[in-house]
Amino acid sequence: MRRKFGKKNTILFVLFSLLIIGIIIIFFFGVKMFMQIGNKEYSVQSGSIIYDKDNKLIKLSNNGKIYKGYSSSYMLKTKKDKENIKYNLGKDAVVFNSTDYKMYLYGSFYQVLLSGNVVKMNGRLEIIRDNGPFVYKLDDRKYLVVSKKLESEDNSIKTSNYLLIDIDKNGSVTLYNNELQERIIKPIILNCDNFKFDIANEKLVISSKIVNLKEVNGSTNYFVAKKDDDGNIIEPTKKDLEKDETPETDNTNDYYASYFNKITKSFNNLTNSVIQGSAKNDSDNTNKNLDLTRWLSLSDVSVSVNSITVNYNVFDPNNEYNSVFIDFESSNLNGMKRIQLSKESNSYIINELIPDTEYKITIGYTLQENPKQEVYDDIVKVKTNKPDYRINVTKVTQNKVYFNVKIDSSYVIENGNIAMYVDDELYNVSKIDIKKASTKAGWDSSFDFERKQSMVELKLENLKYNGNDIDINVSYKYKN
């Protein structure tokens, strides 16, 4: 005699099966994401200055590649004396080359804007040095300052371009760049373009505004200035600093290294939920917040003549993201534009863009726990395509010039003219048949013309799209 499952047991069995299938899908998706780490490589030019995880200077004698290793540290691979060599750069990396107008910053860091606002950023950032000054908090008590002017108030430090700053817990500091590396035991104030940096106290002075950088992701800086009976600051001695030195600890949360632990914990949570659910009364509706991880990634960006398609992935099982957004900007736009993305979708098309124009696309998010803090996950630069507009002279007779005009069917203008110039003087003009010109065959027409031994140019003019004049340089020249 076979035992029949009750209705309740059947439902539990189906739910359990679906949960197992879901966990397997999540697990393999996690494996895929994990295996993709390290696949993205960035080229580094010969002559670049980089620092390893122990802040030792590396000057590349050959070109190299930077990529993210499985431990979430950035790695540098290059050749030295014809041998392959690798360096561990740590969880952030700074690349400087005196022949490049840009610097490159890798990692997860905070940019402190001159308005006093703070923006969290991830991945690779291109820094145009001449657009500075810039201040970045790379880690607890570690900063990067990019500025043309970098001088201490006591004139003991004078340098330019950039400065990496490592602060000990007692307030002493190590400053280094391609020109210097100095350890300073007394409090120091750095004068830069448009602001001052009180390094020991981790305070940025911008005009009359003071930004306490210790409040940006916290700080383990225990420095407190000692004063004498008259209120004057007593500068610490080297002995004081050595006595107060406390061991460093690394509190870094390794996102990918902890991923599989979270998946295992989630699997246990799901299993326990089903087992406990079968033993409880149907009226027990206790909710469980499963400890699954989350991620946002930019898959790829494709362009057309006047649009950009952004493909992205969002995994947010516990609804931790408050918002997911795209910021885009270009020299032709009046400021930055923001688009809120759907977490349930994976693609968005930005329309009505200008052809043959570079745009910077940034994808980011805010979290429910801190909706005011914006985190930028990835930044790419792309350029919209140039419309394919063509003029071809098909035949020239004794008294006529025959031509064909084709305009891009993906960017159809409202109206426009084709003009004929002879020896740089306007000779004739005709309105384009837009409907025919946007077909595969194009628009065939002709101009009457009998003059010999002249330079003839056919040119598209007065083109309009969406009521606006557009500048597309399309012409055809020949000698008659």
C-alpha cells in the first residue's frame, strides 16, 4: 500500500524544490561573477609611477597591465629584464605618468568635493590633473591630493601634481609622490589650490567651511594636540610617537571573498525555514530576512547615431538598494542628467542625443540604510556614431550633372538643401527629397551645368533635425 502525500506536504515539497533550484542558480551565477574577476585589464604606459601594497615605488621600464586579483587586491603584471613579474598593489592603486595629462585611480574610495559634499566611487577613475584640485580618501587615514600647488605652511614641503598621504594613528604622516618621500612627526598643514588640509586632524578648510574627513567612513586617528599652560601647541618628539604607536589592523570587508560564505549561510537559512515551517502551524507567518548578497554591474554599452543603450545587471534579493541610476553628461549638455533605473529591468536606452559626440556614462546606487550617500559603481566614455550621409556624382554630360543623395535612415532630417558651388561661388541649390533620400536607393536628381574647366562642389546645407540646425559636413568635389 502506497502512502499518499497530504496537500500540505505536497506544497512544502514543491516549495522546497523551488528553493533548492533557486539556490543552485544563485550559486552558479556567483561562480560566474567570481570567475570574471581579473578578466578586465587596464594598460599602463612605460615610465609610469605606481606603488605596491607596502608603498614601495615602482617605475615601469616596460608597458604593463593592471587587473583585479581573486583576493580583491589590484595586481600589476609587466616585464623586467625580459622576465614576467607581478606586483601586489593592494586594494587601491594610483598611477602617475609625467607624459600623460591624466592620472588613474583604482579601488573603492571617496571623493571630497570643494562644495563639501562626499561621493563614494568604485573601480577605475581617470583624473585630469589640470582640472584639479581634487581630494580622495582612499582608506582609513590614507589620502590622495591632486593639485598644481602642494606646499606646507612652514615651507618644508614643496611639490606639485599629486601627493599621497599616510597618517599614523598618533598624527605623524608620511608624504610621497614621484619627487619625494618624507616622514613628518609634527602636525602639518598643506596649502593647495583653493583649500588647506590640516593633515594630523584630518580637516579640510575650504574658504570658511571646514570638512571633518574623520567622519567620511570613520577614522582610527587618535591624534590630539598637546598644549602647554599658555595654550601653545607642544610639538611631539620622535620618542613620543614611537611610544604612542599602536598596531595597525585591516578591517577591509572583502566583497567577493565573503560571497560564498554568504551563499552557504543563505542556503542554511532557506533549509531551516522550510524545515521549521513544516513543523509549525499554518498561522505562523514569521518573515525571515535571508542573508543573500547584492550587486550592481554594468554589462556593456552600445551606441547608435543619436542613442546609447546601457545594459546592466541588478541582484538585490533583500531590497537593499534604495535607487539605481545612470548619470550622463557631455560638453553639449547643460549639466549632468540623471535617469532612475528599474531594478527589475536590465537595459535602458538614452534617446535624442547628439551625433558624433562623446558622453560620460556613470552607473551608481544609493542604499536604504543611507539614501543620501551616492555610490558610483562604474564609469565609461562612449561616442555616438556619425550619421552616414553621402553624395555621389553618377553622371556628367555636356549640360547636366547627375547625382545621388543618401541620408542615414536612423537619423532622418526634417529638411535640407543640396547646393552646387562652382569655383567656390554658389551656382545652384535644390531642396532634398527627404523621403527618397532616406531609402536604400537614395534620391536621384541633377543640376543644369555647361561650364568647362571648373572646380565643382556639391554640398549638403541647412539641415534640420527636431527643429534644430545640425552641422554635418558632407560634400563631393570634382573638376569639370
